[in-house]
Amino acid sequence: MSTRDRILDAAHQVMAERGLARATTKEIARAAGYSEATLYKHFRDKTDLFVAVLSERAPSALPALMAGLPQRAGSGDLAATLEEVASAAIAFYTEAFPMSASIFSEPDLLEAHRAALRERGAGPGAISHALAAYLEAERRAGRLAPGADPASLADLLLGACFQHAFLSHFPGPRDRAREPRRRLARDLVAALLAGAAPH
């Protein structure tokens, strides 16, 4: 296993256990069995490491799926594609939420993290923009109603996925968030397309 992979594995473990705000690069380097200087040879900073963990170590295929979405516009089954996106988004948010939630309690760290994400063109908004662009292409192809708003549709679908991921950390009686992801994804997409499909 490469040095970079060992650092990523350690970062994933430490961030999952302690949250992004409390995880330090020193602690991550120690968990990987390296010095902090070695960590900085592979990653610019903690944000760089966090982005790499989410894209390379999170169990969801969401980042890779979103990267390939433009090529799928106008072909295949629209509902099936959106169900795949929704299922991956629920898994991604379920994994990412515990890691990233702690950063909101540290305003200075949060602002530094936001600035670092902006510099990289990364962050949660990138997923929504990618889905909106895909839905716009589908609308132009006539597979969505002409009056459908792709940005709003993307926000509705991903927002619902995020809510289910969030609620899955607080299980209760008859909690829909505990249902299988594929069933949730199917139901969310069916509701979304009920008002957005071409007449």
C-alpha cells in the first residue's frame, strides 16, 4: 500500500471517529505511522485531505457518478439514472455528515474550510450544480417538462437525500430513513418526476 493510501485510510478513520473539526493532521499522520511532514508531501492541508477522503474513501460512488453524468444525458432510463444518483447521495451524506458536522461549531475553521473549498472548485454545491446541469440537458432533450426548473429539481432531490441521511442517525419508530436506500431513492424520484415529466 502506498504512503498516500495509508494516510487516506488513517484520515478516514480519524475523521469518522473525531469529526473534521477535532481531527488534526498530526493525529492523522501518527495514525498512519508517518510524520506530519510526510503527510504534507501528499496533501496541501486538512481540507485537501478531507476532499480526498470523501472522493476516494467514502463508500458511496457519488463523486464518480456525478463526473460521468453529462455523458448519460438523453440516453438510458431517466428515472433509473436519478434513482442511482439518489441512492448514492443518501450513502454519501450518511457517511459525510458525522465527519463534517463538527466544523460548524468552529466559525474560524469553517470559514477557512469554505475558502479552501472555493479555491479548489469543490464543496457540497458542486454536486447540486452537476445534477442541475444534467437535468437541464435532459430538459433540452425533451425528457423533462419545458417549464421544469433543473436547479430546483436538483435541490429537491439532493435535499431529500440529505434529510434521510441526517435522520438515519436518529432512528425512531417507523422512521422512513431506516428503509433500504434503493426503495427511498425510487420513491423520491417518482415523486420528483410526477410533476416534472413532459405531458
